[in-house]
Amino acid sequence: FRADQHIIQNTRNRLMTIPRKFQAECIREINDLNGRAILACDPGLGKTLMALVYGKWKVKGPIVVVCPADSKIHWAREAQKHIGRRVEILNGMTPNQELTKGNKIWVINYEILGIPRPGKATWTSQLKKINPELVVCDECHAIKTPTAKRSRAVKLLTQKVPKVLMLSGTPLVSRPMEL
């Protein structure tokens, strides 16, 4: 366990993480913004934890996490550890399964989302069918170029999603227009 988190046991004898005061304040601010926010904290301050705890407190349906490929295992492990939700990691360029609704967390990387085309199934179209209540985009500076395929795929995925969290330790690399 990370030393900067408070750990307690809940009634089912499972360990749960309680956010620190500044993290809880950030989660309240996300709530005040109706779940549509950019978390631009320095690395190591717990953006992952804040997003997961917000999802646990405010979202009853499916959550989709879009992140770099090398972070998918990290997100799955953190979701299991901190909020105990069932997590499924999506792999491969084309969907190999029908996604089921429920209160799962679906973890996918930017490169395999895909832009829906007639006659070709994509993860974006599959994820839209489950009607996610929250989409979390980790390292959101990866989608700063509006014409890039990954940016367009995320835009399609997040349309009509009530809550969207963008996470980045470096949201602004060179110009304010990048926000």
C-alpha cells in the first residue's frame, strides 16, 4: 500500500482507501462541476484514486477508462484495490466480444478505440452501447490534437456521457490552446 493513503477495513473485512483531505476536496469540486472536469495535478498526488473514488461515490453504472496501453494493468489493479469493482481490460484492434451492461469498469487504450465505419465493429461503438455513466481519460494530453484519430474516437465515445474526467500531470505542454 502507498504510505500517503489512509487504509481502513470495511464491514466485509476488505481493505479500503480513504482519500486524504486535499483529495476529498478535489472530489467535491468534481461533484460541483457535475462530473465534467480536468484533473491537472502533479504526478504522484493521486489522480487515479480521485477518479476512482468519485466513480464509486457518484456512478452506479459502467465506467470506461481510456489510458495509454502500458497503464491498463495499473488501472485494473488500482480499481480492484481501492473500490472493489469488477474490471475488464479490452485488447485487440477489433472487438472480440459483446460488452455487457452493469457496474463494471472497462479499461481500454487510446490506440484501439477506433472510429466507427459502416460494416466494421470498433471498441468505440461497443462501448457506446453499454451507455457508460463516466469516462475517465488518463494522460489526456494524448488527445490534444482535434483531428487525430484517437481524439475523434474519444470525442465520439464521450458524446452523451454525463460525467467525463480528464487526467493529466502535464495538461499544457506549450500553448494554452492545448487545453
